[in-house]
Amino acid sequence: MIRLLINLVREWTGPAESHGSAGTDGGPTQAAAERNLLSIPARVLHFWVPDRGSWGFAMVVSILGCFGLLTVSGFALWLFYSPSVNSAWESVFFIENRVAFGHWIRGIHYLTSDVLIVLVIIYLIYQVLSHSYTRVGGLWFYLTLGLFGLILFSSLVGLLLPWDQQGYWSTRIRLDITSSLPVAGPVMAKILSGSEPLGHLSLTRSTVFHMGLVPPAIIFILLAMAGIHALDRKNRADAGRQPSSAALADILLRSGVVWMVTLLAIFLSGGLHMVLGGEENWGAPHLKGPADPASNYPIARPEWYFLWLFQSLKYFPGEMMIIGTAVIPGMLTLFILAMPIAGRHRWGHRANCTIGLFVLCVIAGLSLKAFLTDYWDEDYNIQRETAMMEGRRAVQLATDGIPPQGALAMLKQDPMTRGPELFAAHCASCHRYNGHDGQGLIPEDPQSAPDLFAFASVPWIEKLLQQSHFQSGRMFGGTEFREGEMAEFIEEDLSGLDDEDTTALTEVITALSAQAGLPYQTELDAESATEQMLATIASGREHLVYTFGCVDCHEFELPDEDATAPLLTGYGSKDWLTGFIANPAHPKFYGDSNDRMPAFLDESILTEEQIGLLADWIRQDWKFAPAPDIAGSWLKPDGN
Amino acid sequence: MESREKTDIGKSNGAGGPATRRKFFGATLLGTGVLGAAAAAFGGLITGLLQPLHRRQPAGADDTGTGAFLFVTRFENLPEDGTAMRFPVITDPVDAWTRYQSRSIGNVFLRRVKAGTEPVDRMDPSMVAAWNARCPHAGCTVNFRRQEMDFFCHCHESRFLADGSLPGERSHSPRPLDSLEVQIRGDGEIWIRFQQFQVGTPEKKPLT
């Protein structure tokens, strides 16, 4: 098949390049030039072509192509990137969401770097297998290795630049491991990190490494390779060994094939992130939340090419850790460096191939093990999903404009993000939120206080006022109020109501819920409610005071010194909730009859800011809030 | 270098007279200038690169992590059953040119020791155990598992007992959790001397 293609292209490009060293032979090439438009590139290429139109050369062409793609897309990104703690994440957000084709440019940049690493690895393996790694005394191989090292370094440094949780934590751990290496470890870690703890200076430094120092170094290596190549050819020509040049068709075709495969790989690796990584769009992985050094990011994992080292750390516990961090990588490096030397001998070459294959298998096995361990780990997947949601949330909030303090501060003030954490940590040992702890987990302690999902909404108050629900574990079943005056009142005065009173009760519930001013019950808002609704609310207030006599125990609108039960004025509003959480035993609320709930502010368990965030979260009062899913919760009319 | 210059001068003297000499001095001057400028620029780059090795903390930045005691929480907030709880360490850290206000610089785990004993002496620092929440293995953050009553790190599955020590069987960490100094001030305020330590080494070495 390929042979056929080669023949076809050969037909098309005309006669193959004649033999002889580059540029020196005049006659036949000149003649060809007049016949064939392709002969100028042909002459240029002819100079470059190694002895045969090999796949190796085609790979070099693709490596150059990738480098070109990275340079162009990199410059495009650089136009918008701003390296500082308060602007790195923010500028990458801007690139992704506000710059024309920004998402695609960043995607190409990110994915190309991954594919380039694979490509260089394959090229190195190819050199070993084709026994060309001894070429020019191994120099060619060493230069390729240098290229590989630089690309790897640049890629690792580049990961920090978005300053999101993933980049921050993988860098944090990588630097920690570096600093634990013997001899030069601590010094290297300091030079790489720029400041400790990581901050502004780490970003400025990484920017210089990534954009300023590495690209020229790569160009320098590529030039060196070109120089060596030219010298090598000349030497061979001088020695009378005529290099058998390949047909131009061969070169073009093979280069074209490899380049197409490379492009396809770049395209497909984006798809791989979608299939295995749960990404929604093709491109670089979605930004995680802005880096938060104080957070707990249990899903920090190294990049795929270091996954095997990460996995191997698990096998070297305690003081043997250095085997995984220094000895194994060191030995592997030494082995690779020694390969071209050993490869000069027949048995050395065989040993290289055997050991190399073995090492590759081990690396592949360890990587797979690390990947599958996480893939099947339920905890890991939940935490990963949380991290991804946080990232999406940060981006969602950022679309509204990021405050000057930066995205992290923005996220820290977001009730939707902070509420679940605070609720799980401080409330969920007694309360629940739609049956869970706010973060989706079921706490170990049994529920002993009301479920606060959609607290003070119409369906929530409906449930509260039903005997079976009031005394159930979902509400006050686990508290002293189970047998309290309210329970008595519900049993005696709210059961077996006639139609008229049932309507009246419904109106009371509506009126009471209107006190909360919940953002998702706009139909009850004084400003947006219909005439009919306003009438219902007004009537409900009447019934609350006169028909049902709630004010016998509760204070409502008029000051009431003798009230023994919680205030109903503004029930469920932010003021009410923050006051209640601050001190439920305040005379306005439960007073002396408070059960076990601590005074979160007065006992300085939570700060005012935290209580405000909790209150906003319980009220679902946050930006871009979807309406709570009542129908999917226990608050649905027939739920329990 | 010098000696070669001298012989060069000698040669030019012999060969060409003042014109050649002027040319030579010009070339030397230009060469020295270019070399000097390059050396200065390169020296600047190297100094810049190595700056983190000798950078001093800015004045007043003592509270960013090492040395000073920082208020963390109150004694009452520690669960009575001896469960360890994670608390952020809040201070006003400086990052290069930015001074943050009340920002967390890390996490500590606090735990009541001698849990369940009566009476509780809220002023006795030995009633409280404190650890840096960073895993001494590779620097991830450990979690406290209430069911197992142990610390667990999700990164490499390091495990520590409730008192921070290494379990009898193999653990991934080369040393126990990094304990921190505790002071109790006022009416049960817990103050911690917050420090970061070199991870991945058997010995507990504070980072400065």
C-alpha cells in the first residue's frame, strides 16, 4: 500500500534527486530544476536528508512542526498572559473565555506539548531500535535527549502558569520531592520555586523559564543537530562513501504521513481528555479553581509522564523513599546515557534493547496501575468531581467580572462554594441538607436536627406544620422539641382542619415564607408578586395572628416581651438566619429552651463572614443560582 | 591573557607602527567593552536566578510562617471525643510585594489529648496536640478519619496513628506527622508556633 503511494508521489514529483553530496553537483539538478517546480525545496531537502528517506527523518520534521505550533500558539497566549498570583488564573480565564479562538489556541498549545513529548520518546526508541543512536559517537542521540529534557522541563514549568489548583499542587509536591533529594536538592528547589511559599516570584520565574530560556535553548540544540548532520554528511562524502539519497517522494511522503499522524494525535489527545478525564470540550483540561495554598487538594497527581514515578513511591515506604525519588530516576538516566556507548558492541546493543524494553514495560505497567487505581477509586472520583465543579464555578463567577483582589478572594466569598464546606464541618453532625452533609456525603452521626434544604420555603414550612413530619427525624424528631409545645399545637390545633381552615393555613404558610424573601420565591416578593398573591399574603398574616394564634408564643411584627418561641418577623431572612446561627439561645429565638445548638458567633466557632456565607447558602442566595430541585427532594408533596 | 596581549603588542609594534597599534587598541577596547557588557548582563541573570538562595524575608514578615506563635482557635472548639480537627492558620503573610490580610498560610490538626478525662484543664498546653497538616512524605494534606481514628494521606496512602506517630506496619512516610508547639493564652485560646518542615526526610528539619 505504502509502496504504491510512494510510486504515485514519485510519478508526480518527477525524477528522483540524483546522487551526490548536497549542493555541489550542478548538472543533473539544474536540469531537473527547469523541469520541476519542486526541485528547489528538493535541493534544500536534499541537503538535510539522512542516508535513507527514513522514518527517523520524518519524525524530526514532525518535531520541528510541533515546535513551530508551540511557538506560534505560545506567542498568541503570551499576548494575554499575566504572571502574578492575582492575575495568572484570571488572565488564563480571559484567554479561555474572552479571547477569540483563545480556547482553541490554548488547547493546541497544551495538547501539542503532550504529543511532542510522546513523539520525542518514540524518536529516541526509534534511534535505539534502528541502531542509529551510535551515530556521530552518540552525539545525535545525546542532543535528542537534551531536547527531550528541555521539552519536559518547559512543560512542567508551564503547568504552574495557570495558577490553578492542579498546577499549583502538582508543582508544590514536585518541588517538595526535589528539595528532599540529596546534595543539590534543596538548592535546586529554591532556584526553581523562586519563593517559598510559592507566590508571585514563582510565576515570574516560571514565565522566564517557559518563554524566555527554554525556547532559545531548544533552537540552539536544533541548530547543533543541523550542524552535526551537515558535518557528518560531508565527512562521509569525503570518505568516499556516497550517501544513498532517498527519492524526494519518499521523504515527502514519510514526513507527510508522520506529520498527519502527529496532527491526528493532537486532535485525538483532546478527545482522550474528554473520554477519560471527563472534560466537556476539546482542548486543554478545564481550569480548576484558582490556586489555594491553604486548601486540601487530595487529588493532586503528577503529569502522565511522571505517573510511574508517583506509583513507584508507593512501593518504597519510609526511609526507602529516596529509592523512588532519586535512585531509580538516577539509574535510569545513567542507563540511557550509557546506551550509545554500549551500543557500539553487538552484545551491548542487544543488552540495550532488552533492558530498554523491560524498563519500558515496567514504566507502562506502573503508569497503568496508577491510572486504574484512581479510576476505580470512588473517593478519588468524588473529590475529583468536586474539584472540577469548583473550577467550573470559578469560571462561572468570573464571567461576571473578577474583583481586584483576584479570583481566589472571589471564590472565598461565594456562598455556593463555601456553604457546603462550612455546613459539612460545623452543622452536619446534627443537621442535614437534603439528606446529606452539604457535600453529598452521609455523615456518620445520626441526624438529630432539621434538614435545612430549602429552609423557610413554602414546601419546607408545609412539612414543618404536619405532625408526622414535625416529629420525624427529618425535622425535630431528634430534638427536645419533639414533645414540645409546638408539637402539641400541631397535634391539637392543626389536625383535622375543615376546608376553610386548611385554606387559611395555606395562606399562613405563604405569608410566613414571604418573610424569608427567598431569591427563588420571587412570586412572593412584595415587589414582583401579583395582586392576588399580595392579597393571599395579607390574609395569611391575619390568620397567623388571629385565626391560629401563633403570636401566643412567637413574636410577629409587634414587639413582644413574653414571646417564648422564635421570632417570626423576617423568618428565614438573612438577618434572621445570621442572628439565629450567631446565638440561637438569644431571647429573640429559643431563649432558655434552646436545645443543643451552639452560639456560633458568641462562642467564636465561626466568624461573622462565615455565618453570612452559611446563611446565604441555606437561602440559596448566590450568583447564577438555579432554582432548588424541590420535586427531587423529600420536600415534594408526598415525600417523606 | 595578559601575556598574550603583551606579545601581540610586541608584534604589532614590529610590523606596522602607530596605525596598526591604534587599530589594535580600538579592537581591544571594543572587545573588552562587549565582553564586559556581556559578563555584566550574564552576571545579572545568574544573580537573579540565584536570588531565592540568599533572599532575606522582608521586615515584619516574621509572622509568615516561622517562629511566631499564631492564634488558631479556642479550646472549646476541639471535639471532646479526641477527634482531630483541621484548622487554617490565619495571618497577614507577605508575598514579594503583596501583603495579604488575614489569609491562611497552612493548616494544622488539633486534637484533645487525654480526651474524656475530668476535670478539663483548659490552661494546660499538654491537653492539646498540634500537627502541621502537611504530610511529611511528599507534602500533600492529610485527612483525619473518624472511623479508623487515624490520619490518612490520599496521595500515597501514608497513614499515621491518632497521636501522629507511624503505625507499626509499614507507612509511606519516613517520619511521624510534624508536631507543633502549643501555647494556651487567655481564656483557653490556642496559639500554635506554625512551622513548615522539609518533606521526604526521616529527620524533621524546619524550613527557614
